[in-house]
Amino acid sequence: MGKLKVKVINALNLIGKDRGGTSSDPYFWISVGDEGFKSKTIKNTLKPVWDETFTFNVKNPQSDSLVVCVFDWDRFSKDDSLGILHLPLSNLPKGKEVTQMYKLRGVKKGEIQLAITAEDFGVTTAVTTIAAVPTGREKLKPPTKPRGAKPPPGYKDDEVKELRALFEEFDVNKSGYLTKPELKMLLGMTVAKQMSDGILTRFVDGQFSSIDADKSGMIDFNEFLTLHSKLKK
């Protein structure tokens, strides 16, 4: 177990999703393992400044990763992705803050600046830059759980297709499953976007263990739809 401190400073050159492509309303979800947080939304900008700091308990520094997903907030429709950062923790220097600008993946342009400190874990050799993982390159071995059956009633084929595309977008490791933070991010930008972060966190924490029957820490697409349908009602 180790402590990780992450300051999300700002972003630059984000894609414009509003007002004819000239602006966005950016916010981000940030997670490590089972811990995740949502930032404030900065309105009408392609270069938001957040200056928000988060502390994580890292269970396995050799295999855990920092994931930052940036979105454009929309009042009446699903939020649009502005890019993803997937950063392995295994090469962080111990006790030294590393401030770096990272390219956001999955989009044509956009960068995000982080200041990261592995407070009590990490390598002791000199490290000047930390490399991110290109989206879709790193894959996890899927948990050995049976696939769900048919989607819950009340879902049309087009809606299922759209939700599956979103599910795959949030499946950062391309394992075919979502972790709890990934699930929170996906629900938070779709059916639960009007919920506060605290209420959504309590809902996911309360429901996740019953859906994740084999306690693998991951859920498949049909299990996700089961939770989605409860919020949809």
C-alpha cells in the first residue's frame, strides 16, 4: 500500500464540442484502482485551469494505473469525451514530484498537465518523464465470470448499441469489463448525470457487490445494463 498525490493543473488545446466547435465545458474523472473522483466543471473554454489535488491509496504500484478521463459537460444530452490518459505507476520516482504535460488519447488533439508524487513508493533512479499508455494497447486478462444473458427489458436495439459503444470507450484497458471507477464515470455522464458525486458513489458502492457476483472487481456489459436500468426507472 502506498500514497499517491496527483494535482491536475490544467489542459490545453481541447476539442471544441459546443458553440460550433469553438468551446467546451470541460471536467474530468480521475481514478486509481477502486478510488475515483470528479472535478469541477469549467465553462466555455478549451484551456481549463483546475488546480485540484487528489490523494489515492495505491494497493499495487507495480500493476495499478492512474486514469484521467476528460469530458465536455452537456445539460440535455450525454457528455462528450475530450480524451483519456492512462498512466502506469510502476516507473514513478519515490518521493519526488513530477510535473508533466501529457497528450490525451482517443481524440485528435488535447493535452493535460499533472503534478504527480509517489510519496512512499517508486523507483530510486533518476526519472525525468513518465510515459503514458496509448489507449487500447494494454490489455488485462478478463475475470473468469459467465457472460450475462439478454439485456433488461425496455432497451431498444439502437440504445443498446450506443451504450455498448460507450462501455467500450470507458473500458480503458480493453478487457471487456469495467472497474468500479470506470462504471461511475460512465453512469455519471449518462443516466446519472444529474446526481451529485456523493449520491452516485453511494449508489455504485451499494449495488456493485451484488452485481459483481464473483467478486472479481469488474462487471461486464449486461451487468452494467442492470445497474443502468435501475437508474433509468
